[in-house]
Amino acid sequence: MESTGTIKASMQNCKNHSSMRCFALTLLLLMTLVLSFVPPLRAANEGPNIPISIINGATAPDTATLLGDDQQNPSVIALPDKNKWFVVWEDWRNWSSSGADIYGRFINGDGSYCGDEIAISTADGNQTVPVLAYRNRPDADPQVAGTDKIMIAWQDTRGTTASGFLYYKILDISSLAADCSSGATLSSETAVGYTSIGVDSLISRKLPKAAYDTARDQFWLVWIESRDALQRVEEQPFGVAGILTGPYCDDGNGEPECTCEDGSDPELKCADGSHPSVKCDNGTDAYQEWFDCQFKFNCADGSNPTITCSDNSIPSPVCSDGSEVAYRCADHSLCKYSRIATTASWSFSDSSYVGYVSINAVSGNVGTPEVVRNRGLIPLDTDDDGVFDDERESIRSVRLISHSMTATEDKYIYEYFKNVNNVTIACDESSSETLIVWEGIRGRATLTCTYEDNDGNDAPSIGDSFTTKLVLDKWDNDDGRVHIFSLFDKYIEQTVVQSQLIDSSQKDCFYPAVGFDSTNRKFLVAWEDRDKHDDGSGDGIHSKIFGQLLYSGGGLYAGNIAI
């Protein structure tokens, strides 16, 4: 109506002008009105959709019959060297018996079917949310088995406290026939293992994503993981050696006794081998007793005895068999001691993590699954001799960014995340750079250790009292909202390097996606954003799509892009 009114007013105005000017003005207004109602462009040579989750036997889309029940969460990957596509999905056709399954199908480059569907996993329980990655080795000559492989991974209800909830299979298509009737070999399934931090246990894994790392010839899997423990840190303040415990004996070998090797009690002797004189104040001999690796003397009158050696030496316990005076067990073997490192431990935040693992593309063997953290070391006494001779991993489930120590203070600063979700991954096709991207709320945890100098030696030591304090706050320029973050895998174990904040939004951001451009060697991260930006993009209410370029292995390229 507004446009019509404008035309009427313009036509009325034409009466006062020349006919040529009036014609030009009228034509311009009519073109504006027509263009405002032009529908969105449709694809050239538009054809029918391709039914994919169909009953076997169809040769073309117009002869296909869709399967019953639900098929959902598809994932697709191109096989450019074979001029085909491969599609997988979760399938609920057997929901009343085995639950959800994973099926797949090849599609020719022209959209026609290539062979029948492939049952990827029909195990009991629900197999859902399949993802794909393709190892393409078109330059291999000859194309032998193991050259071209598709990794299919999915989340699964099968799992324990120490494994599972995430499975994968490898589909070898090196010898795939042109009509897909043969040459595709599916491996047995592999459950992704679990790396406990301390004594925590696995609860669940969800939302996997996959990628192929050409430079290192390996697949990557990432996911969101839940454990039965909060995020934790454990450190050894000031590097103090620890507490000595013992002596003790192995089970069944008696209780510790301070004796000679032959089981006898030692004698108190002077340096020249003679026995000392031990007299009470009234001149009588003191009663001598060997207990807890020391001689004790008792006087009947309650006085303290006087102990003297004729050679003026200080007497000491000596074994007549020449052995060492020491704590021994029932079999006369030396007792054991343990040194336990002095540590400070804290738990905080939530129990959600970004998990990842690499899978050897040649053998198909899975590596050690981890969460995004870096690891510290705590000294260990492995042979129970009271001396540290090895190390163990500290209980740390976050990333240490910095560590500083003065004479009176030992400080550790960590980066941690809560509410992590929607992790994804992409790889540089020409170098070993892999980028992991996720959404979450970033926090900073600061552990400060101090001590009270109980033994007066002006240095932290075993005899001192230690105090630790953990403060949780935000990093500078962080606002406590859900944002998009990334980290190259090479930085995970390093300190100093923080995760990269991708978006510049002042509102929550969600659902990141990432891809790699092999020509310009940059990654592009895209996400949902509801902010109203200074450049006029976004309205502060509706979700808009923004993006950010990153140098491969490096930092941000320019600023956020309204997409």
C-alpha cells in the first residue's frame, strides 16, 4: 500500500512536468515496485531431491521407496578421486529391538545410486550422530588395500566408567568398484578408551566431530566429555621434598623393630670399643633399656644419669655382628620407608571437558584419549627407600598458563572452561596444523601457596606449615559469557599460550563450524551471534552468522566478518 501511494503521488506530480520526465519517473518507480517482489533465485536445472535412506533395490530416485521409522542426523563426505559421495545416518528402523543403528550409502557424482546401503553398526543400544573423515591417497600407485579409507565414528549408549560411549570403524574403499558392488571392506568396531585423571571415571561422551590430518596421516576425533569429578589441580608448593613415612614391613613380615641383622639388640660403646660409665646421682648404676632405636636409662631416685667414656668420646649403639643398627622386619630385612610429596589440591568449576584423540590412518589403532589440558609432574618414591627416584603425573584437568615463585610465594595461574559444548575440528592439508574449536565460558584460576617458617631456616622445608588459596575470576577482557574459542593441537601441552578467543561479541555465541582453505592456508570459523555490533551488523535480538579467519598455526587474520 505504501508503494502504491507513492506511485499515485508521483503520477499526480507528473501533471506539472514534461511528458518525457514524467515517463522516466514513472518507469523508475514501476521497476522498483516489481523488483521488491522478485522471489529468491532458484537453482539452475533444478531436479527432484534424492531419497537416500531407501529400501535396497532402487536404481533411480523415481523408483526408490523410503524406509519406515526415522532416519536422521546425516553426515556426508565427498570422494573426489572416485567421483562419488558417501552418506551415513542414524537409523531407527530397529528401535523396538536393538535401538538406533548406523547405516551408509554411496551416491554417484550425478546423484544416482551406487550399490546398496551398508550397515555400519547394528549393535544393541543406540548408535547415533555419525561423523565422517576421508583419507584420500589418489597418488598411490597402485591403489592397494589401505590406500583410501573412510573413518565413521558415532556416539553410543554402550560405555563403562573406563571406556566407550564413542566408537569408530574404518571403511577401506581403495578397490571400490565403479558400481560399488565390491571393494569396500568394513573393519571391526573400536571403542575409544579413557585416560583417568587421578581416580575419576567416565560418565558420557557426545557430539563427536572428525577430520583427517594429511600431513601426519592420521584421523582426529573430538567430542564433549563428562566425568564424575570437577576440574582439578595439584601442585608441589615450592618444590618441597615431602614427608617421610615409615618404617613399615610388608604384610606377614612382622612389625618394625630396631635391631642388629642377627636379631640381637645393639650395645652402647665408646669409640675405643669400651662400655661407657652410666651412673646415677647417688653413685649407683643406671638401669639400661634399648627401645625405639635409642638407649634409655632409668635411675631409681629419679635423677638423670651421667654417661662418660674413658676416651672422652660420645657413646653410640653398635652391633656385635658388625651390621647396621636399623629397623628390621621379622625376617631381619631392612624396613621400608616412603617419601610422599607435599602437594596442594583443589577442585572447582564443572565436570565437562573437550575430549580428543588421534587414530593412526594406516593401522587404524587409536591413540591415548585426552581432554584439553596440560600435565605437571609430582616426584615419586617407587622403591620405598625414602628417596624420590621417579615422577608421576599431577592431578590436573585444566591448562597451566603461568608459574612464578618468590622467596615467600609460589603462584600458579590456570585457564579453565565451563559449559563447553559443540566442539569441532579441521586440519591444514599441507602441514601439521590442527585447529580445535568449541563454545564455552572461560575462567581464570589462581593458586597461591605460602608457608610459615616453623624450623627457622628461612626457606620452605618439610617442617614448615603451608597455606594454599584458590581464586576464581575472569581473564582480562573476558565477560563471563559463552564465547567461541580455538586452540591448535600443538599448543595444548604448552604453557603461556592461552586458547584463542574468536568472536568479539558482547552476547553469547553458539554452534561454531570450521573449515580450511588450502589455497590461502587459512581457517575460517563461523558461529551464531546475537550481538549488535558497532559496524551496524546484527540487531541484538536475532541470531546472525559471523566468521573469523585464522592463519594456519597462528593468530587471527583481521576482525570478525558478518556473514
